[in-house]
Amino acid sequence: MTTVFVSGTTGFIAQHIVKLLLEKSYRVVGSVRSTAKGQHLASLMKSEAFSFEVVENVEIPGAFDEALKKHPEVTVFLHTASPFHFNVTDVEAELLKPAVNGTKNALTAIKTYGPHVKKVVVTSSYAAISTFSKETDPNHVNDETSWNDITWQEAKVGVYMGYRGSKTFAEQAAWDFMKTEKPGFVINFVNPSYVFGPQAFDSEIKTSLNTSSEMLNGFLKLTPESAVPSMNGGFADVRDVAKAHLVAFEKGLSNERLLLNAGRFCGQDILDVINKRIPQLKGKVPVGQPGRGKEITAGLCKIVNDRTKAILGFSLIDLETSVVDSLTQILNKLKM
């Protein structure tokens, strides 16, 4: 039975990955920040094939060394652990360095203490692909070969740019590691845009959710008089993102970037779905200008991920399904 190490297993995407791995009869070793978090996750997974190791801080050199020493049976490593939150006071110390150093530490540990690891997958982001200034150029095209040209100094300016920088520099560090260290494993990356979709377990629903889920949760806090949220971007459903991580090591790929994007969206699009598909919210959220979403998103750059779709071999979940599944889960759990 193949054993897969998953870093950052308490994360939104990672929980879906672990759940899927267990369903497919893999053994999973997950890293968590505390024993309590590991025990909680184990209680959710309810599987003897799941175990955990405590890695308190991925940024510290040697962070993953002991975990891998204890598990020489690991042959696949999925690195999902990376800071993704906007509650930050020092961008460099809290976003940029942890993301870069965490990735370097994981890869160094694998090379040194993971003798049987042959496949590595890193959870990157569309943020590593898209340059912010080009997002509103409808003539610009982003695909799997595109890179965010942000500089370290630009990333330090604020939290939003800091997040984009953290994903860019962490992925670049992984590519650099492969070139200079020439390890005995292959690497692939999963680069999702905004990740929507339900939590892997209903019990994980809280009044405040992880950053990407909170974008949708925020719509439940609107009133009919509220302004239409100005957000826009690309999206992917978390269940597809999780499946992509398995494709990335099951299909014999090497040096691929899987760009997970099912389409564009804006605040109006989400309101249209809510008003059309979620009866208990009708009359409780703004109506805005139904159907105007296409006009708004037409002003964004194009995302072309035909190569990724061909590799994946499955259809991506659409916005309506993702939004309905996400919000219905929250409404049912919080009895709203």
C-alpha cells in the first residue's frame, strides 16, 4: 500500500486531499502543528490508515526531518502547508519567509531523509501565475507557462500583494531547488485560482472560515440594501483541486503546473446564483443587476488552461454548483 505524506493537513484543501487519499486506499501521514489538532483530524478521518506527526513550525530549518525519519515508507509527498490569511502585521516575516522557507525545508528533508520518495506535489496558486497589473487587461492571456513578475519589495507593500508574492517566491524556490540539488524525485505543482466549495467535514463549519471560504460566507452577512461585493477573479472547486493533487502524482507527470480554473466570477454572479438557487436567502441579500456578471468579467484577462484540462481528464465543477454546495452546507450547519 502506497504511503503519502501530506503537510499542513488541517487546511481546507488538505482535508479534502486526505479524505480522497483514504477513500482510494492510500496510507496517509499528515503533518499538524499540535497533537490536539492531529487528534481532532484523526477523529474526523476515522481511519487506521491515517496517522500524524507534529511539525510546529515549517519555517524552522529541519522542520520535517524527524517526521520523515520516522516514516521511510513514504513514497509520495504533497506539500500543502503555506500561510494563507490576511491577519498580518509584518508581511515579510509572516507570509513571504514562511512560505519560501517552508517549501525549502520540505524539499531538503525529502532529499535527505525521504530515500523512497519519488514524487512530490506542491500546492501553489494562480497568484504565482498572474501579475496583478495585467489582471484587468482583457487582451492579456495567462496559461500554465505564465509567471507573476512581482518583486520582493512590491510584495512587502501590503497583505494582498504579500500573499501573491509568497506563492510566487515559494514556487520559484521549489523550481530552483530542483535545478541546483537535482534530487531523486520528480515535482509537479497545482495552481488553483480562488478555491470555493464545501468543507470536507460539516463539523468544520464555523462563523468565520478560512480565507477563500470566507469570501462566500460573507454573502450570508449581507442585507438587501448592501452594495454588491466588488470581488472578481477566477475560481475552482476544492473537490477538483484535491483530485488534481492525486492526478499530479498518479499520472506519471513531471515538471507540470496544473492551472485549476473553472471560469471567471464576480460578486454579481454569486448573487445571481444565491437568488436563483437558495430560497432561504431570497429577499435577504442584494439583487444588484442580474446577468451583468459577464460584462464585468469580460474586462479581466483571459485564463487558458487547456493543457491542464487535458491532463486532468475530468470536467470541472461549475460556479453554481460550487456556490450552492458551499452556502447550503453553512446554512444547514449554522441553522441560518
